Amino acid sequence: SRPQKVCLCPFLPVHPLKVSTCLYIIQHPAEESRVLRTVPLLAACLPPDKCKILVGRRFNEDRYPELATVCRNPSTLILYPGAEATNLEEVAVMSSSPSVMIIIDGTWSQAKDIFYKNSLFRLPKQVQLKPSISSQYVIRTQPTNTCLSTLECAAVALSIMEKNKSIQETILHPLQALCSFQLQHGAQIHHSKEHLLKNGLYDKPMPKNKRKLRRMELLVNNIKI
């Protein structure tokens, strides 16, 4: 659905990737209206039955019985970082059967709201990715250099679960093309908030809210938040 001169179709896989892992993307409604969102690119790389997108803020068992069943399945994982999360690599080593993974799509504050205000998402095993790569989604500001877009999270997670590094490269290809096109047509590289603060380049007023100010201090001092 883009103009032909910036069409991303040539950068998508010719055929949807064959994967055994099924992704459930829980998308905050605000993401639907964003022009430069990554979930449509992710969906275009995978078979429809392996990438299911649910849009909303609140998810309960009555309205989403299929999701509730998925959340209660012992093999289901939810990708959300935190003290309770296990590194995905460790889980993948022990897993042999096809898994289902839930990924929340939204800003960090939106994702936090969805995760903590929906009890269903506390049922699956919580996993996280090691901060080993920097985001290539350079046309959108991230809190830190290792905060990844939804597509990047899915690409890394699927490559780990499927034990196939080429999956990550294939899914990231259209994202790289998207960023390249946007930069060619006037977009600017967005450094992470962490980078801007550490290099004295943050040009917005510092927040008056003590909690937000404390989070910025933690970013500058390399403390995980």
C-alpha cells in the first residue's frame, strides 16, 4: 500500500517463511494509525496462521476465549522483559515442541499498561531477549540503544525458537529498506534517548515528574530499567 517507487514488496520473502512457532501480536489501538509501523511487515513475512494480530487494551476470557486458551497452554511464552523473565535462549534449548509466543506492540508505556492490567498475560512463561543487538529502526526514537521494534523482537525470537539465524535476516530486510527509503526522502536518524542524554544532545525540557526524571538518570548511568 505504498507508492511504487518506495514499494517494499521486493524486500519481502518470495514465499512466507515456514515456521512452527505461532505469534500472537497484542497491538495497542494507537499503533493502528501509525504510518511507519513494523507489524504489517512482520505479517507479510509469515503465514497468516503463524501471525495473529489482536488490537485492544483490555483482554478478558469472556471476550477472547481463544486467547485465554492460548495463555493457559504450558508451551505459550510471553516476550516481556523484567526480573521474572527468563532469557529466551535458555527456554529454547529445553523446548522441542512448537510454541506460541505473545508479543505486545506499542510504546513502552503502552506495553507496560497492557501487560500489567491484563491478568491473562501473567499466565504464560515470561521471557526476554539478551540486549545483544542495537535497533535498526533508526527513524523512530527508542529509550535505549538495545530497545527493539516489534518486528525486530519477533525476528530475533523466531530465529532463536526455530534455531535458524537466516529467519532474523529475512524479516529485518524489509525494515532496513523502509528506513533507507525514509532517510532518502527527508527523514532524520533518531538516536535513542539514552544516546542523546549521555552526549548532551537532549534538547527537550527535563521532566518535572520525579519518577520520569529518575528514569532518565538511570539511563545515563547505564542502570537497567
